[in-house]
Amino acid sequence: MEKTVYVKVKENIVLSRLKRGHIHRFQVHLSDNALGVPWKLPVIIVQGKNKGKVLGITAAIHGNELNGISTIFKLINEIDPMKMSGTLILVPISNVPGYLKNQRYFSDNVDLNRIMPGKDSGASSSIYVHHFIKKIIKKFDYLLDLHTASLGRVNSLYIRADLEKPECRNLAYLQNPQIIVQKFDEEGTLRGWANDNGIAAITIEIGNPNAFQHKLIDETLLGVLNTMKFLKMIDGKVKNLVKSTTICDHSFWIYSSKGGIVDVFPAIAQKVKKGQLIAKVYDVFGEVREEIFSSHSGIVIGKNIRPNCDAGTRILHLGI
Ligand SMILES: [Zn+2]
């Protein structure tokens, strides 16, 4: 059924002015495109009946990483604002120009998740994130930033978080991932900026780009609802979902050294042994140019699935 809903364009959102027990939908003006027309960020705010914490969930800051969009849509259907405390701020498409072009980067080909918090003058990407931080992210108490693997790669459902920060470790352990990886907050990332500014934040990597993978989306949703229970935003018992989760104290990529046609063997979330054959690189005549062996024992967090690769391609993301 088609229905046309008029959605207000806002310059700013004032949470205290939004009616409680209600779901609000806005487009927030961040910066302008080459037509002089605003880039409008879709924002859904679930304002609970009672006061409480503000949980922000951002998706598609890389414009082709789409599983988080469906996670947010499913979450809205699960929540009754009349039975909720606090506020959910949901941003299903954080990188609007990237989403329109089905690409990771902003319209000026910059990775938004490397330049946070941006500047109020300078490159178009920098201005966009400056307003994104100022108008949206600063309102959060907690942040779950939803991502997927990059183009040409596939991921497990895994968490990147600085487990040495107690609040981030808590957030990570409330989710329902296959793998949790200790990651210090990288400068320029949304998670890094948030954690430096008093907003406890983790990154949730949900499977593959350019797709809706409903099994992984539903597992992510369980973790989000668990987080809301922990933050006393909704009723219910907090569950221990990490019983079968592998926790890694670090991770790294194994690269090819030759170019050619690459075939990577282990499956996602499979355990591999030190010295195990993990990939072969063929020449264009089908002769093996390189055999790649795992340098350590560990678990497969992500892997390359694009066969045509230059020398020095990321082959396998190994968690230790
Ligand atoms: Zn991403």
C-alpha cells in the first residue's frame, strides 16, 4: 500500500520539545549539494513515555552497508513508545550521497568514518560530518554504529570495541555476535569521536555489503533489544548472549603478495590453524602462483570473495 507521508525538514532537533510516547520522523538539513539543495538526513526518533537514556543507532555511514537499515526498521516495529523510557535516535542512512550512489564514500570520494568530527568549512565531506556530529550525534548517551564488510569481502557478525573501557565492554557483551574483537578507537572514526566525548560507542559489523541478510539482522536486533533492557529503556530480563561468542584480543588481515586470481578457502567464523593453507593465487592460465598459509591460529572474521586481485590484496581477516 502506498501512502505519502509529509516529513518535516528541520534545521535542528530539540529533544525536550518532542511529544513523549510517540514516534517522530524528520529530515535534518546537514549541508547542501551542487544544486544548492540540502542533503537531508532521515532521522526517526522514538520518544519514550518516560524519561531515560538516549540511545543512538547509526547505519550506512558507508553508503553501501545496508544490513543496519533493516535492523533499524525491524526495531521500530518491536518498540511501543508508550511502554518505553528514554529516547531512541535512529539514523538508517547516515551517508545520504554515498547511499544514492551505492558506494562506501561520500560524494567527494572521502570515507566519512576517517574524518570525524569534520570542520564547519573545508571539503564537502568535512562540512557534512561536522553538522552530523553537531545536530545528531551529540544528543546521544550511547552509540551503536552499524556497518558491514567492504565491497568484495564478506564478514561474520562481529563487534569492534575497546574492551578496556568498561562501558564499551558492557555494550559489546550485550550484543549477540559470533566474534568480539578488541580494537582501540581509531582516530577519525565515529566510534572514536564518540568515546572521546563521553558517548560510549561500539561498532557492529553485520555480514556483507549491498544486501539484507535477515538471519544476521535478526541476531543484531536481539542484541539491540538486550541493550535497551540493560539501559532500562524497555522491560525485560537482560540475557547473556555471548555464551558461544569468540573473543579476540586483536585481529589483522593476511595479504597476498602476488596478483592474479584468488580463491580463499576457510568459511566465515571457521577456526584455522597456524600453517593451514587458506588461499591460492592462480595466473590467468590456471597455474598456481602463490599458496597462502595462515601465520597464526585464529578465527575467520572476514574474507575476500573477489577473485581478480592485484598483488597486496587483503585475503583473510584473522582474529586471535
Ligand atoms: Zn563500514
